[in-house]
Amino acid sequence: MANQANPIEQALSKITIRLRNRKNVRAIAVRGSYITGLRTPTSDVDLFLIQERKSPSVEQIIIDGIEFHIRCYPPTFFDYMFKGRELRYIGFFKHSRPLWDPVGAYEKYRKQAESLDCNELARFWYPELVHHCTDAEGQMCLGNYATALYILRSGAHLMAQLLLLTTSTPTYKAKDVITILQQSEEIGDYRTDILHILALDHPVKVDVAVLHRQYEVLIKRFYDDKSVNSE
């Protein structure tokens, strides 16, 4: 009955039947704004396939007036992304829903994603957070304040991704990160500071210097809170 009342669910059923008949498809899942609850009337619906193929591909299909954005990935691609702890693709399995998974291909990666706790990911990505800090400082010394601001925002965005992976609404897209941070208090005291860095619109010299100090404090707190210093 729920499917009959929801046109997107009806379209999902139809497109699943179409896609699962393709050669070497191992699993089909829906992700993105339809799952996070951030979908707007103009949003498409994001699907991804696990399919034995040489390289990833992207396509769009319209069913019953609903546009589906479909990404197809070989299993070796996800193996590589998980090895590199790529947050975007870990997030694919942290917050998505399988539509068809007859051989457990989706479930395999979902379990891997769930086994990667925030502390492990923090230890892996902490050097990158530090790099953003030192790189921004170098750009300020050169007088490149707009570049420094961009680097600080990139670091804050990465930290937000790491923190949001452990919440009910993990996300990768920059605009969604800000929206979720504005609506959620699940990451506690980090929320206000990260939003301040991400939302600043004017790269004024004194503001960038203040943000740099704020970012330094953030990554030190992150180091302590997320057990980065543990063996």
C-alpha cells in the first residue's frame, strides 16, 4: 500500500526491474537526498549499482516523470575507495537503502562501512586536517587570504564529514553539510565553530586570521576527542 501511495517508490520498483536485468549487475541501491530527507521538488533520485565492468559510468533515466541519476561502479572501485578511506563512498553505504542485493554485494560493503568507526577514520584523516591548517597559514603569510579561507573551509568540511558519518544523517555535499549542521545538534560543540568557518562570506584579513586560530583549536580538540593519539 505504501508503494501505491508514493510515486517515487513506484518508480523505484519499475527502475529496479529494468536495471537488475542488465548484464553483471550485483546490487542496486538508492541514496542521496531521497534518503537524507533533503530532497526538494526539483531533486533527482540518486541510485548506484555494483556491476562487474571495466570502469564507473553515469547515466540518467526518467520514469513516470521522475529523473533518476544512476552511477555504476565495479566492485574493485569500492575496494580501492575503502582502502583509501574515501569518506564519500563510505557514506554511500552508511546512508542508503538496498533495492536489490541477491548475492550480498551491497551488504558486504555496508558491513565494512559500519565497521569503520569515527576514531579509526579520524586517525587516518587527521594528518590531512593538520595539512589544511599549515597550508592556510602559509597562504596568509603570502597575503593570499582568499586562498587561506578556501583551505580552512575545506578542512572544516572534511572534519564535518568525519563527524557526521557517526550521526543519523551523514552527507558529503558541501551545501548539505551546512544544512544538516544548521538543523542537527548531534555533533555537539563542534557544530557552531564549523558553521562559523564554513559560512563566512567575506575573506577579510583579520577574519581569516581569527578563523585560522579557531580551526587550530578545533583540530586539537578533534585529536583528543577522537582518540587520534591512541595506538
